[in-house]
Amino acid sequence: MCVFMYVGEFDEYMWHGEMKKEAEFLRSIGTVARYTVEKGQHHRLETLAGANAGRLFDWFEETRKGCSK
């Protein structure tokens, strides 16, 4: 299983600690888990919207190939 998590640098809901902790736990049990802080972003991540959504599809392709660490 591959898990990709994103949080905005300025996310007002404070997801940072929870997501980082979850990614660390998942990695500890052998899951490929990535936690990414999107610089300059708030809760709604413009860096993954519209023309930038291709980054998400890249991860789908990586998952299809079995993930890599």
C-alpha cells in the first residue's frame, strides 16, 4: 500500500502533527507513506489543483507499479 499525505504550510486546522505522526507509524509497519508540506498553502491546496493535479496522477502510477521507498 502507498499512502501520500499533503498539508498546507499554513493550514489553520493544524493537521501537521497528526499527519506526520500517522506517516511515521505507517512507515514503521512497512507501508510506503509520504507526508508533504505544501509551502505557502493553506487548507485548500492550490499546488495540487487544476494544471498541478498531474502530481497526484504520478502517485497513482507509482502505486500501480508497486510503490518505492
